[in-house]
Amino acid sequence: MIVKYEELFELVVPALESKIQEFRIYNYNSVTKEDIWHYCVNKKWKKNNIQEMRVFEMVNDILRTSPAQYMTHTQIEDYKTSNWFSELNQGDLQELINPTVKANKESL
């Protein structure tokens, strides 16, 4: 029997709602049930076959997730996906990589 992610999500919604309440105590008001679900699927259960997991294992993992773990993961993922040079045009980027002699003399 194959269970879909949506069905599993619906089974653990009470645990996710409980975790959201805990996050709100720590002033993490923008975190949603879906955010915690995606964190668990992509981080905690990355090496597991989620369709073979038991519901109590999922609930346990959700309830054991700390705000610090979630926020650390979120920050690391943001760093991985960010394009740090997106606001620079090609000329500025080239100047950073290979500064000209003229620019070096002006800064002295």
C-alpha cells in the first residue's frame, strides 16, 4: 500500500499545529505547518523511505524538532540558494574578481 505525502501530512497535522504553537512562544510567527513538514521531509527523513515510516515516528520527530534546529537548517539552505552577486552588474563583478591597477593606485 502506497501512502501519498498529502495523506501523511493530514495524519500528523495535530503534531504540526502543536509545534507551531511552540514556535510562536519563541516569536517565530512566520513558520507554518507546511514549513515544518518540508523541514522534516527534506532534512530529518531525507535518508528514510517516508512511506515506510510509522505515524508515531513522524510525530516523535516533529515534536522533537527545536526552533534552533529548524532555523539553522533554514539559514543554511538560504545561503546555498542565494546569489550573492545578483545586485552587481557584470562590470562590478569583474572589478571585484580582477581589479585594475588604476583602481589600486586611486585607493592609495
